Amino acid sequence: MIRFDAVTKRYPGGQEALSGVTTEIRHGELLVLAGHSGAGKSTLLKLIAGLETPSSGSVSVNGQDIGRLKATQLPYLRRSLGLVMQEHRLLLDRSVFDNVMLPLLVTGERPQDASKRVRAALERVGMLEHERAMPVTLSGGEQQRAAIARAIVNRPSILIADEPTAHLDPAYAREIAALFRDFHAAGVTLILATHDDTLFSPYGARRIELARGKLLS
């Protein structure tokens, strides 16, 4: 369960990205965040992951108040979260395999076990044959798949994606949407911010809309 209770987020200079947002996201849910550019979608996702803290109100994930966690506690929270941000942030000087391996190195996974999990994640997203490729040699859709593999290699119970189909052609976008549907069908709580929620509406997604930082629906 993820809960926002009267959450407001202000940035330096007084910009209010979110204003009094209260909502719940249930375990195993597929939720789509809709809204115009600058509506507050990315900020809401960052609050769940502890990348930002509320200016007021509270955000809790599985009963833990994110704003009250110490910096040393956040890595443990993030082990249950998979993040796919707007920029892939793949390291260009490392192979696809090594990029996907990074979260397991951070958590101290045994090398033999980590290699198996990396290949399992790459196979899940259809990228195993590209494990030794460098990111610059991949298409936009393939880079997105590599970023998704990196997000799921820790087997998260919650997967957060910010505009996962942006800048992809329609065919690639549909493939990525179907991939997320498969994760949801396997029991993963899925939270997606997207400019095109029609890609996910056939999969029974619940839709909430933000406008200028306020929750409309």
C-alpha cells in the first residue's frame, strides 16, 4: 500500500509541484498518472522512491513514512522498488550486461548469483542477445528495454516508470506497454506516468489525473 496524505511539494523559489494530494495505491494495482507536462507526475513518482521529500503531508510505502526515514534506511526501501526514469541513464562506457548488473553490485549480491539474475532480467525483456552490446549501438526501444531490465533485476514488488514510451515509435511503444502488462500480471504493483494513457487502458489500468499539482480524479 502506498498512501499520500495531504502532500504538498514546493521547490526553491516557491514553485509548488504538488498541492494537497491525497490518494492511495493498492498492492498489485496498475495505476496510470495522466496530466500535462509539468502537472506534477514526475514529482509524485520521486516522492514514492524517496528521491524527494514532501514539504508538508506524508508519503508512506508499506507503512513506512518516507519523510522520516534516515538516509541510511533509503537503500533498503529502494530494494523493493524498480525505477524507470525519463532518461535511461545507461552508462555509455559499459555493456548492457554491466549496466543491468549495477543494482546487484550495490546490494552486494554474490557474483555467480548476480550473473544469473542479470541474464534472467535481460531474457524477460527480450534483450539477452544484446548483453555485450554498448548502449550507443542500440535503438531507442532497445535502450528502454535495457533500462527496464536494470529496474527489475532486484525483483521489485513495486515498479515505477516515468514516461516509459516517450520518444518511441508506435510499434515500440505498444511492445513496451505489453511488457509492463506482463509484469503487472505477475503481481507487481505498477505505477506509470504517461502522456498517452490509451496504451494502458486496455489492460484495466486505474487512471488518476494531475493538473498544476492538484489531483483532478
